[in-house]
Amino acid sequence: MERNTQAVEGLDVRSGTHGATGIALVRLPGSLRSSGLDRDVRRGLVGPHKHLPPKYFYDARGSWLFEQICSTPEYYPTRTESALLACHARGILDLVAPGTLVEIGSGSSEKTDHFFTACEDLGLSVRYQPFDVCDEALRAAAMRLRARYAWLDMELLVGDYAVDLPVLPYSEGPRLFLFLGGTIGNLNHDEALTFLATLRDTMRPEDYLLLGFDRIKDKRVLDAAYNDAEGYTAQFNLNLLEVLNSRLDADFDARHFAHVAFFNEDEGQIEMHLRARRTHEATMARIGLVTRFVEGETILTEISRKFTPEGMRALLEAAGFRWCRHEEAENGYFSLALVSPT
């Protein structure tokens, strides 16, 4: 999921309907995230194995920090996937001939430019529905895209893909769903299977899904990608505490935690943690919760699973998809899978 939080001035974004020069913004039920955050914090920060979903990284500062991470020399996924899209976007569009591109976790939409440029080459006009939890990122992306592709019809969808897939607005013609950035790796096996099966159930027979997934590789490459020398990933991880402070009237002190990220070879996944530097308590006043941390205890803030093509194909087929096309980087670092509902 790419993120961008540039200032948005002069862009007319309306709720639910297009104006003459405006762009529709539709708030799906999952955009009302406070109750979900309350639930996730109560589940995740009570007990010995503390954890939080990574979707809460993405306030305005978190989105900006993620963009900086994507530009670091250590973080290969963004540039590797972008190069694959540059090579294959036209062939994918030629095969699918979509009327609409629906991008799940769209963020800054910068990699999606490869599809819009290919549309111009092919003389194909599409509708674009970027779908993201961060409305600031959607608005900034819309402003940039409107300046570059004046012909592009857009409808911005604010929501949570964990709950909002069944209520996506209707769009005529074949749809190409995009789930890029290796974001499928942020879900454990059962979560990924549930997400994919839910998406499959929302798709029509003529629709396709293009999925980007990160590959298993040398542990040193993976560890470096999540521990960049400039420290952006550490700031990104610690910023989660500021999100909790803002939304839950909490008193987390980021100085009491350290960023920890490593490749767990047994599980085949990167794990990001916040590790307590000292024993202390934190209070979340808005929900009346106090949680205690002992020195060395961690909050698991993200997993990023890595796959083989065979493992990904098995997962997709178990969710009800047919494997249609596979494109991979020359170094084997990253793959794109094009699949359709069976």
C-alpha cells in the first residue's frame, strides 16, 4: 500500500455524488474506525502477547513516513513492483479490457500510473476507484491524478477492506482489482484466506485480480529492508503510539519503546515489534483502559509474510481463484499474479 499525504487545495471532493468539476468521495462503513480501534486495543493490549493491526499506522504522519521508507535504498519492494508494472501493465489491460480499476489499499496511487499511461497507449478509458483507510492519502492522490490524467473518472472510497468489500459501489463492465505492495503478507494464513474468499465472492465472472506478493529471499536483504539506515521505519513503527495518544487520549511515551524488526525464518515472515525499554504503565483515558508493560515485553505491530510462487498459487486456488498469469522480477524478489474467479 503506497501512501501520500500532500496538502490538498482546490480539489472539490464531494460525498457520494459527482459535481461538474468535483470528484466523488464515498465513506464506507469501515471509515468509522473509532469503534474498531477500541475493540482492537482491548483485544490486543491486554494479556501477555500484545499486538495491534498495522492499519493503524496510517495517520497523516504515518502515511508520509511510509512514503519515505519506499524511497530508501534498502526497501526494494516498491521499486521492484513498479518496474514489473511498467513492463506488464499494457499486456494485462489488453487481456482484461476493464471498465474499472478498483485499487485496494491505494495510498498515493503512484504505481497505478503505469496503468493509466498504458490506457492512453491503448486508447482505453477506465474508471478508477481507489479504496483506502486514509482519506488524506486519497485526496492527495486524486489531486495529482487529475492534473496528470484529466480524462480519468474517479470515485474515492474511504473504508477498511477488512469489512467493506461486500459494500463496494457498483460499477459496470469488467473490473480489474489491484492489491499491490505485498500487502497480502500483512495477513496471517487464515486472515489472507478469508480476505481473498470475501473478495472472490464480491467479484463477477468477468473480473480479475492483480496481486503483488513479496518473495522469500536472503535474510540479510529482508532484515535490512525493515531497518533502514535513515531510521524511517523506526519512526513509522513508533508513530503508532502517537496514533493511540491522539485517538484514545492515551499517554504512551515513545521514548519508553524501541523499534525491533527481523525475519522469522520458521514462520517465513518479517515481524515488527515495539519493545518496552522499561517497566511502566500506559493509560487510554477515552476507553478507560490501563495496560502494564514489563521491560523487554513487545507489541507485535506488523507481520509481512514472504511467499514462493507455489505457495501463493495454492492460497489463491484455496480461496476460489484461477491462476492466469505470473510475472516475476529477474532477481526473484517480487511477483505479480493475475487471477480470475473460478
